[in-house]
Amino acid sequence: MAEPQTLRADARRNRDQIVAAAKVLFAERGPDAPMEEIARQAGVGVGTLYRRFPDREALIQEVARDSLAVLVAHAQKARAEGGQGWESFLKVLETLPELWFTLRLTILSQGDPVVIRHDPQGVATGEQLVSTLDDLVRDGQEAGTLRADVSTADMVMLITLVISGLRSSSGALPDAAHARMLALGLDGLRATAHTPLPGRPLDIDEIGGKH
């Protein structure tokens, strides 16, 4: 009776190793990273990879699901720990590398957006993340620490613009530069900011490319 359990444990370990390797290589090279290299980095054979993930789309879906689940868990933990809304949101940003990677792979994806958006599990987890971020935004606004005229989508777009701008800039920047520039941008979201914002708050569907 122990053999099936061992096989399940092995399959789970292989899955986790493949997903972890794919996240590293997708972050470095994008979702077109060679499957053979992912298998090599995971320490498994190519045959094992394709038995678990029959094609690239299946692997991208699983990586997106995994990253979204990490963010949901962290955001829910940040909210459960309390604070004044703003502090909880800053705790979410402790997962900044994971957040940026997930944004690139999902709503900001140039190459495989259909793969992600047509995955019911991934969409459901993404909606759960947005709902939790909405709760954090509302908490901050009710506590008076976050300005009342911003939305979750505004915050996601600000983070995206700051990080993508830094990543595309010429020359190497120290890691601290990302946190420094983001802190400058986020200060504009505090309730103490007094400059009126033009237009209206963004909707999450607008930055997700839905029409």
C-alpha cells in the first residue's frame, strides 16, 4: 500500500521542482524559455516534464496559478494581521518580486494572455487576489491612511509603471533603486497627499486588457 503514496510524493516533488525552475527561467527569459532547460534546472528528465505538463501552455498555467496563490496567501495574511490599511498594503509589497513576475505572466503578458485568461482556476485565483487587494484598499481608505480617490487598479498600475520603467532603463541599477522609486510613487497614495487626481479611478479590467 505504501508504493502508490510514494509515487504520489515523487510526482508532487517533481511538479514542485519543475514549477520552481520554470518560475526562475520565465522571470529571466520570459515564457518562451526552452522546456529542456527547465527540465535540466529542475533536475528531472524531459520525459518527466512532459508527462506532468504535456505542453508549454499547461506549464505556464501552472506557474501562473502557483504565483497567484502565493500572492493571495500573503495578502490575506497581511490583512489578518491588522494595521491601519496602509501598513497592511505595504506588507503585501514585501513580495514585490513575486508580484511583478505574476503581473508580467498574467494581465501584462504580451505572448500568452489567452492561456492565462482561459484557465478557470487561474482566473478564479486572480479574482480572489483582486478581491483581497480591494479589501486592503477599502481598509486604508476607511482608516484615513489611503487617499479616497484611488482604486486597486490605480495602485497596481503605479507599481507596474515604476518597476517596468526601472527594468527597461539603460545600465544596471542597484536593487534598492526599485524600492526607493516605488516608495516615492506610493507616497502619492497616502491620504496626506493633496494634489487632485485628473480623470477617474481605473478599473481592474482596463489594465487587464479586457474589452
